[in-house]
Amino acid sequence: MTGRTLISLDKVDVGRLKGVGDKKRQALADAGIDSVLDLLTHYPRRYLDRTSQAPIRDMVEGQEATVVALVKKVNARRTRNGRSLVDIDVFDGSSYLRCSFFNQPWRAKQLLTGTEVVIFGKLERYRGTRQMVNPVVDLIGNRTGRIVPVYPQSEKAGVNTWELAGWVDEALERLEQAGNLIDPLPREWRDRLDLVDRTWAMAQIHHPDSMGAAQSARKRLAFDELFRLQTILVMRKRAVERDAIGIRHRLDGDLVARFLKGLPFPLTNAQEQAIAEIQRDLGGPHPMHRLLQGDVGAGKTVVAVAALLTAVQGGYQGALMAPTEVLAEQHHMGVSALLADLSVPDEGRLEGSRPVTVALLTHRTGAAERTRLHAGLASGGVDILIGTHALLTEEVAFRSLGAVVIDEQHRFGVEQRAALRQKGTEAAVPDVLVMTATPIPRTAAMTVYGDLDTTVLGELPPGRTPVHTVWARGPLEEAAAWERVKSEVAGGHQAYVVCPLVEDSERVQARSATEERERLATGELADLRLGLLHGQLASKDKEAVMGEFRRGALDVLVATTVIEVGVDVTNATVMVIEDADRFGMAQLHQLRGRVGRGQDPSWCFLLGGGNSPDSEERLQAVERSTDGFELAEVDLQLRGEGTILGTRQKGATDLKLASLKRDRDLVEAARKVAFAIVDSGSSGRGGLADHPDLAAEIRALVDEDDRDFLFKS
Ligand code: ADP
Ligand code: MG
């Protein structure tokens, strides 16, 4: 029997279904549903399982429950303080229940007397009446059946969940007549991963025989979403490796060895392993494309420099790109210091060698300096170039770029990575190492950075004392925080005060920091020497303030988040973060990383917050753990993948069922299968040549940019 493909369903307009007239067609289009495939992948958001329904009479106070009942009475009014309040009384044959909706005046029109509703919420008692406040309500129409799918519906769109259900039924029936859905996932993998057949899954997700069946269906369809995405990422990865000729870097030079020997500390095991792993890539025939993840302070710089020097010792050049000027300058200072005593052979010189040359290029670099730099890059006189996006400009041309490190505080795009890679010679593609200090959970990394290999620096250098973090929950605890600042300063240490994050505007932010400094100078921190640092200061003033703070001429640095990156003063032992709940967890963790850099015990106080359960959980987590990876997991659980994925991986945001937090195992499985299939091509070229159905499906269903990238030949 021939079957239907998802693509063929995507070509059938929903308007061809019975009951979808012009008006409904438009309403569906507004909801993003144009084809039968769109309709079938508009999955139920939950199910009403009538077999596990409790009558209202048996419901227990303080517990959540689902109720199916008839609306008996509707009463809309305003409360004394002007809020809209809609009360509805519902009855299910056993008892009455009051549902109160605040600030949802439209409920009065939605929940008319006589309507059957499904209500989910927590039962409370208020003045003797059993009630739910702002429960979740779905209208299901007069649908019967043991398990009823409830579809996401928007009030505006003008289609309701039972209309959707009807059209889905019709589409499924027609599909059944047309034969099964083609299943591009080989049988062998379905069996191994215990995945059900696609046709069955598509039917059961809409009309499950049991809740277990719904689960199996969901698992299969979620797998498909993840699998398509991973296949793209793996193809992209293999394309970079396979089609590009890399440089076999020399691993036997002594520059790297001399560098490592000259360090004032022994490497951590994690650093040693990372360097070994990176060197294996560098010595290999294919260009490296690797992600180095490591918590704040894990010592990524040394690893990056070792990679760059591996290129330099073989006569190539290295580049390091950072997302901000501050960070680029910081790297330039740090790397220059690390390489101060190193030299490379130079036959043109009497002494036969010259110092390793490190140069800085940002948009601030003057024209004359720039010209000099360009010449140095072209001649090979500059060994390592550090800078911002400025590195990507056209005039920047290397004699022989061999290795690139990208420090991604804020994530460059795939295109920018590619742009830098293209600055290599015609003959070979440089190796690329991407570094991130914002740890992200493994499954998220597989998705966001799925085209890269990953190395994790999972260990901090020894001797660090974890920062005591305290969430100051009230005035007394806040007072204790300021006392701690004073006592640390009295003991010869220094402190940071991080000012509240103000939306969007650097100017407003700078002003609020200025005001906060004034306030503290006459208030909590009177008598201390306070400095001020914010993004609006001229860079020479910034440097002056930082210089004073480093020298110990200032006790306290009142700052905006500009200190998030780059600032490294080991004598600073306390940080106070105001309005801490305005910051994300990763950012709090980054900020906190500015203290605890020396041997002395240190503190971080989080002020404010706790206005929502969410902010409470975040602050508690930061208080509890100093492990960036653990915090990243919590963040994923609390906020979902959206914030992690951002706009970076557009394909990933097409995930309808799959979730990076719930479906960790599926992500791993999907990646494994993608590798197996992409690498198994019988033609020896790999790719999807043996899997035309899969190739066609991905081509049709996946985001345009990704597709162009993949299928351009
Ligand atoms: P990050 O991973 O945040 O970029 P850095 O590379 O800036 O971390 O290193 C943080 C600090 O730790 C630096 O002062 C660096 O000199 C120091 N450091 C790096 N590796 C080690 C080590 N193996 N032992 C002791 N200190 C180290
Ligand atoms: Mg760093």
C-alpha cells in the first residue's frame, strides 16, 4: 500500500474539509493553521479523562482537581477597588461550585448559563463557600467519549476546541482511507527505542484509547521533531568536517610546552584533558569545531591560549573574538601577560627569535594603528589577534589563520562563526573553538550547539573558597549585609555593590547607579571610599576607576552589570546585588563570580525579590548552589527552553511537543539515531542519500535558513 507523506498533507488546504467555510478558514489561518498537516499537528494541550473524574461533592479542599459541570449562574461586577470580578456557579449533579475570575471580564460572555465546562483548579473555602479562583477553563462542547482532547484555542481566533476536534476527526478519517503515513524512521530504530508507528501515533494523540496510549503517541511525535532537528545539526557538523580541508597542526613544537611550564600554577585535570582533546582535533585532518563549556573561573583562558599557540608554533596565526570591547580589552591584557616571556623563531632577526606578538583590534582602534595592524596580519608579524566583531570586517586579512577562539558571552550567530572561519587561507579551513561561560544543560547544548563537539571544564582550580550566598529577605538581613561590607572593608578587603537592572536604557541605568552611590555615601556606607562604574563613562574614566579599585584606593565599587565580565580583583570579598530578582540566574551567577577569586572567605548578598514563586525559587537556587551547571538545569526547569534557545536556533523553536526539559532522553536518542543514519550512507559519502523520505521531509518541514545551508550543493 502506498502511503501519505507529511509533505503531501502540508499541501492539502484545510479549506477542503467539510465545515470549513471562508470564515472558519480565515479564523484557522489566524491561528496559524493553513494545511491539513498544520491541523493535525495542532496537538491537544491536554485530555479530559472522564474515567478519572471526581464529583464536586468528593473534592478535597486544598487539592487540585478537574470538574466537568454545567454553568448555572453568572454574575459580573466590580470589586470595591475597581477590579472586574466574574463569579460563575457550576453544578455537576453532585454539588455546586463557585468559580471566581478576577480581571477576566470576557468570562461573562464566554461562560453562558447552560454551557458545559471543564474546570481545573485548586479547591478553596471562602466565607463558607467552596470555590476556585481563576481556574483553567475549557469548553468542550457536547462531546462524549472516555478521553476527550482539549485543543489550545485563542479567544480571538474564533474557532473552538470541539470544532477543531471535528475537523481533526475528518482529516484522520480521510487519511485512513488514503493509506498509512510513510514512516521515515527505520523499523530497526523504532523497535530499539520502543517507539510506536507514526500513523498510530497521529491517530492516538488526538483520540487516545487510554492515557498511556496518549503518552506513547506523544513520545513518538516528539521524537520526530527532535530527530529532524538533530539530523540537520549532525549534517551541518559533518558537512563542516567532511567538505573542509583542515590544517594538521604541529603538536611537536615546544611553544605550548614552554607556555604551560611557565604558568604560575599547575593545570587542573579538567584543563589538561581539555587541552589534550583540543590538540587531538588540531592535529587531525578535519577542522575542529568544538565548544568549551566551563563555569566562571574554571580557567578557560589558559585552554584557549594553548589552542592558539598550537597554531602559532606551526607558523600559523590565531584569532580570539569577544562579544564586547571591555571583554576584548580584558582578554588582550590577560593574554599579553600570559605570553610576556614567550618567543617564536624568526630567522630575520639576529637573535633568531622574536616575542610572540599579540594585537588588539576593536572599533575604537585608530586608523593609523589599524593600517599597521593590517600590515602585521598580512606579513605574519602578528601572531595572535584579539578583538570584537571588528575582526570580521573585510580588510582584516591574515597571512595564514590557523585557529580561532570565539568567546561567546552573548552568542555570536552561526553565520559569524562561519565568517571568521572563512578568513583562513584558500587551502585550509582554520580550527574553531567556541567558549561559553554560561553553562547550559547538556540537552540544550546538544540543540543550541548541536553542530559542535563539546568539552566541559567541570572543575575549578583548587583553593577557591565557595562564595557564601545569602538572600537577604528583610530589613534586618539587609542591614546585616551592609554590616558585612563594612567589616570586610575594615579588615582590608573590598566590595562591590551591583545596582538594579533598569530596562533597556544604559543612560537610565547609569543615572540610577549614580544616585545609588550618592545614597550609600550618605547612608549605609558613609565614611567608606566609594567608586562608580557604569557603561556611560568614557573608557579612560572606566580604566581610571578600575585602576583605583585594583590599587585599593577605593573600598567599594558601585556598579552596573558592566562588572559582569572581565573584572578580576582578588581582594574583593563581598558583593551586594540590589533588586536581585531582576536578574536572570545565569547573570547572578556571573556577577557572583567576581568575588571568591582569592583565598579569603567571601560573601554575596541578594537583596529584594521573592515577589513571585518563580523569583523565590530562583533566588533560593542561587543561594543554595554555586555550581553553574546545576543552576542552568534549574533555570531550564523554571523558565523552559525559550530563554536558552533564544532566536539562535530557529528550527528548535518549531518544537511543538518536544521539550528540552521534559524530553532529555529523547534528545539524546534523536542525536544518536541522527549520527547513525547520517554516517551510514552506503555511498560512502554519508548523508541522507539512502533515506530519501527523511531527506524530503526535512527539506519540506524545516526552517528555510537551515534548509538552504544544508541542501546547497
Ligand atoms: P574563565 O573560565 O572564567 O575564563 P579564567 O581563565 O579567567 O576563567 O581563569 C580564572 C582565574 O583562575 C584566573 O586568574 C587564572 O589565572 C586562574 N587559573 C586558571 N587556571 C588555574 C589553575 N589551574 N590553577 C590556579 N589558578 C588558575
Ligand atoms: Mg574568561
